[in-house]
Amino acid sequence: MGKGTGNRSDNGGPREAVLRFEGVSFSYGHNYPILDEVDFSLKRGAKVTIMGQNGAGKSTILKLITGALEPEDGKIQKVHGLTVATAHQTITPKERALTVREFFASCFSEKVYDLDPRIDSVLEIVNLHAPKDRLIQDFSGGQQARLLLASALIQDPDVLLLDEPTNNLDHAGIEHLTTFLKDYTKTCMVISHDADFLNSFTSGVLYLDVHTHKVEQYVGDYFALLAEISARIERENRKNAQLAKKIQDNKDKANFFAQKGGKMRLVAKKMRTEIEEMEEEKVDVRKEDKTIRPFVIPSQPEVTGPLLTISALSIMDPKTHKPKKKTANIILKKNTHLLLKGPNGIGKSTLLESLASGAAEGATIASNVRVGYYRQDFSTLNFEETIYESLTDAMEKPDEQKMRAVAASFLLTADHLGKKIGVLSEGQKGLVAFARLVLERPGVLILDEPTNHLNFRHLPVIAKALDQYEGAMVLVSHVPEFVAQVRIDEVLDLEK
């Protein structure tokens, strides 16, 4: 990429590096390397994106910056007194039980006496009405995403770290966050798979290569990064093809001369030395991120008739936080897909949870129908189980060969199967959740924001699988590009 303006101060001079990784290496045990002698710097006022495949270690870099993790080798240099705050991907179980006031108080190591006005200020920035005595667990996923951002902003850090900040946000929330980041004057580092969101404010990209465990630093936006990587791969492939042709020509000549005997054998020997030199000139072509293989979620074959009926439901007023009753007339049979729409805080996730558990008033799921439920917070997964145990438990009858084949199609190789769910990246947890759905063979499929955390390369494959699903399906997604690829038969807009 060409040189951008991301490394220069407002007066035109070069900006200082506030943070620098120097030969940093880190791994989770011998079999799980993450970073290998990584070098990069973060300039004051820069807005930088971290990109990379699920499980590459993007969130690990953030934890190394905050000091939650320590490098095994190398150094992380910071300017004196640098303050850092992170807006994490998800609310922890411990935080869910806190009130809004307690949640923000926990952001500080010492008592803050002007806490309430600070809370009011950051809630206004993230465009959220949140009574201070309300429990965090009573907010929707999108509202919790705004609270996480506000929890970082209230600390007024020198470096703001955002881990998948658009997850669970509706269109209005993403627009508000985008505007905020465009106007933000401090240093910011963002992990996201939303290219359009990133390109609206990013001045540089750190690309974490899951194969080499190195970080490549680029100036420019993500689309420019993709173009440069594609051009580089093409150049490397072309060079290797030319060398391969020359090597084969020399091999043919060397074999011919060797058979002639005498001085010709010396010529053949010299040519073989040249062949070895050309072999060494070949470059390792940059491996691109792998994409999950096309898959099918089989539907429960023996079920017939109405599978899911909704005659009444309860929604939440996002401003007053009071429930409202509404009537509906939804009957889902096999091969019927319902899209559930509405802004953050209206109660979409609550409705899906009550449907999946069978506790929804005014809604029934036919008896003997298996429900496949993809939760945005992955709480349906047992974090203490290994991937092997989780996928085996999802099957009616154990079939190790089939389980391993399904796991591999979701990039969960034999090396991964012994890992506990709790140590996986959020994106890898999402892949485990989809692998379980394939093995469960549900009659009703309920999906709450299934694109969250996942590498954008996987999304067309997932969309096609949902489009072709032959059972009854209820989908919530705030990503219109994704929804457009999935067959939708009915839409229930909770706001109307």
C-alpha cells in the first residue's frame, strides 16, 4: 500500500509511537502458538484494525497490550503513563448480576465520587437510556454492546481497544458508533469482521497470519489490504511457475548430459547445482485464510404439520423498559423461514430464548420436535467440555468418524478436539455451535445473530446452509447483506 496520513500529526510532523511490540512471542502451551517474534508499532491518534482468521489470536494481542497476558519472549514498549481500556466482546456472568452503577464503578480501582455524571455523559455518547439501578442482565445484547463501549470510554484512556464492537448492534447503533469513531481524536485499535464499518474510519491494518503467527502492518483500509495481498499472491505464484518451468528444463538437460558420460557428466553436475539454487529461490506463497466447507443442516425427518405456532408475544419498550403484549398469527411448518425484526432492546433475544426453552406464553413447539438453538452468547455450550465431548453429545448415536468429518469441515481439526470450549476464541465457539447443529438434526432452528464473531469469508457458506434448511427456522440478524442471501418466507417486525 502507498503511504497514508495515519502516521502524521495534525501539524504535518511524524506522530510518536505510543506502543511498540518488539520480537513478541506468545503461545497457549506447546501445541497452540499464537505470536512468533512479532513487531509492530501503534502511533498516537492512529485508528488501526486487527484482522485475521478466527482463532488467530486477535483478542490475545489486546490482552497483551492491557497486561492481562505477558509475552513469553520480546518486549512491549509503552510511553510513560499510557492508559489503556478495552470494550470487550461480551458481558461476563459476574457482570450480568451488577446494576448499571455497579458495572461502571467496577471499571475503576478506586472510588469515583462523580460517577453518576460520568455515567450520564458516556451513555449519551453511546446513545443509550439505561436506569442506573437496572441489572445488566435485563438489557438486550445490543444494549449490552453499548454498555461495554461506554465502560471503556468512561475511563478516558489514551488507547481505546474495541473487540468486535458492532456485534449485536442494530443499524442505528452501527451508524452511531461509526460517527463516533470518525470524530474520535485519540488512539484506537479495533477487532472487527465488518469491512464496510472498518473502512469508514481505519487508517491502517495489522494482519495476523494464522499460519505464520506473524503480524503484517499495512497503511490504508481493509479493501486496499485485500488488493495488495491478492497482487502479492499473484506475483509469488507467477515467479514460482517461471522457476518451476526453468527447473524442469534444466533437469531434462542434466539427465540427457549425464547419460553422455565424460565431460558431459560435469556439465550435468553443474546444472544440478543450479537446480538446487533455483529451488531455494522459490517463495512460500502467502496462505490465505481458510473458509469452512459447504455444509447442510439436516432437518428432523419424521416431523410433520405445524412445528412452531406463535399467537401472542411480549415485547419491551426500549425507552421505558416496560413489557407490552402483542398478538400474532405465525404458523411455521417444514421448510418455512421466519425473520424476526426490531431495534435493540425490544426483546428479540428474550423471545428466542423463551421459544427455545418452551416457556414462551402464546407460543408452542410441537411435541417430539428437536430444537437447534444458536445463542449469540454461546451459553448453550458447556465451556468445561472439550470440543470432542461437545460434538459427541450433540449426536443421537455416537459416530466418531462422522463427528470428526463434521468438525474438520468447520476448521476444527484433530489438534483442536481436545481443547475446552472455554479457551476458544468467540469465532471458534461459533463454529462449534454450527457443527453441533449439523449433528443435532433439528426440526426447528432458532438463530440469534449467527454472524457475530465469524470471519466474513464464512458468512456466504453459512447463509447458503440456512437458505437450504428444510425445517422451520426463526432468524434474528442485523446484517442485511447476510439476510439477503437467506430465503425468508415470513417477517415478524416487533416494532410495528
